[in-house]
Amino acid sequence: MNEKMLNETARGMVAPGRGLLAADESTGTIKKRFDKIGVDNTEPNRRAYRDMLFTTPGFEKHTSGVILFEETLFQSSLTGQPFPRLLASKGVIPGIKVDQGAKPLAGGGADETVTEGLDGLRERLKKYGEAGARFAKWRAVITIGDGTPTDYCIDVNAHALARYAALCQEAGIVPIVEPEVLMDADNTVEVCEAVTDRTLEVVFDALYRQRVLLEGMVLKPNMVVSGAQCPTQADVAEVAARTVKVLKRRVPSAVPGIAFLSGGQSDELATAHLDAMNKLGGLPWNLTFSYGRALQAAALKAWSGSNVDAGKAAHLHRARMNGLASLGQWDQSLEKAA
Ligand code: 13P
């Protein structure tokens, strides 16, 4: 294992002032996004949309890397350059989602899933590395509900995450380890904190037992928030304090950085939460973003299939706001000014 290279790539992914653009929606997921703006989910449209994002002038200042879907890794930009090469030419690290989705967990609790995609992963990683991918992503889903999550669900997902991470590192690819505790139920923030704490404990135990190099990975967790259906919502300061408390307890300082998912938070709230955590200071790892919806929602709407310049402007604004939040230098007045 090339420990030095893995560490350098991981540190580059969480470099101060920059974060990750998660543009790895599967063909089914991007259809849901396109349906909302009345765009057909065709291969040329997916390519044009991703081209708009990746050719946004100046986005590379705030964007360390992009997570691609497999189709995009092997596509070319509208000017004919393969997307991974286009990104690399701007100093943006190309990455790839390698899991094959969360599937119902046999014998699990209601709505519980386990993420699939380990069979043949070694061979796929080789192919992705040759195409230019330097990091990968695997998302495990933990659902809060009546009697869930079960320990069984957390255990099998942690085991799969660690197996994936070990295979990535063997291939010289930095694994993003993403255990997502969903935020759309009616649970309180205390329940989210307890479940996130337990999940991270089990995940890091599995990573340790499967000999994953902590210096050569990036953690992509949820923030500790109130469930979207919960009548009382924790404010920004409480979310920041609870999230940092759990991370400090469960994430070894050997991990170079933590890049959050947005998980359904509004654009501005996702930025405000990240900023508040970085303003707390004294953190042993870099804290940044790896947002999908919270980076793309405005750009997608502005683009709506043809308004390329408007899409780029909206993308650049969100990337810049989150870049500032990763330094604890964001302020709400910057949103209004824009
Ligand atoms: P969201 O930020 O929309 O949650 O997506 C991030 C991601 O990559 C989930 O795997």
C-alpha cells in the first residue's frame, strides 16, 4: 500500500477552503432531479448538465474534487476532453461512486438496508483507477424509526464499508467512508446524536479490524440534526456543538478530514452549519463539505436544460459560500449581497 500517496490525496480532498462536489447521482436519482425542471433523462442531457457544472469558471478555487457516477467517468466534455482529464487539468481530483445501492436488509427492521457492490469491486477499482479516479465513495444508510436502527444493520453496513475501504487502498484509491444516518424522520436531535455516535463507533471499529489506513481516508458523515418531521428543530449553534462533540469522541485525529453530506438540508442551512462548526475552532481534522443537493439545487434550477451561464453563476456562488464555510469565514450577508 502506498501510504504516502493515499495520505496526500486525502489531504488534498479536504484542503482548507475547498470541498467536494457530489455529482454522482445514479441514472435513477438524476431522473428525479431532471423531472422537477422538465428535462428528459437522456445521456446527452446528463452529459450537458455535468459539463455545465465542471466548466464553471473559478469553481476549482472552492472545489477540491468531484464525485462522479460511473457513466460520467467514461464520458467526455462537450469539447471532447474526457471528464476526468478536464477536472484534473483544473486541479480538481476526480472520484467515483462505487457502491451499487442500498438494498433491503434480509431479516432487518422496517426500511433497513445494506449497501451492495463488493463482488468484483477489486476489478472495477482497477478500471476506474485507469480512467483517472483517485478516490471513491460508498454510502451506507442507517434509518431511524420504531425499533431501528438495529445493531445488526449497523454491523453489516460497517463491515461492508471497511471491506470496500480496504480494497480501495489496495488499489491506491482513497475511500470516502459514508455512513449516513437519515434525517427525514420525526426523531429529536438527541436520538440523532445517539444513533450517529453508535454508528461511528462501530464503523471505526470495523475500519481498525480490517486494517484500513486512517491517514488515507475521508469520512463523510451526516450532521447531528433534528429529524425533518420533528416539531422542535435544533438551531445552528446546537447542531454545530452536538456534531463536533460526537466527532471528537469517535473519529481519530489520524483521519485527515471530514466532508459532510447535506442530506436534505436547505442550501443555506448546510452552509451555516459547516461555518458554525469551523468557527468553533480547535478541531483535529479539516471539516468541509461533500454536498450533492445543497451544492446543485440552485444551479440545476437556474440551468433548467439550457441556461448554461445562469447555471454556472448559481453553482459558483454556492461553491464559494461553502468554501468560505469550510474556513469559518461565511456570513449570511454574503448571500444577500449575491
Ligand atoms: P447530499 O448532499 O444531497 O446528501 O448528497 C451527498 C451524497 O453524496 C450522498 O451520498
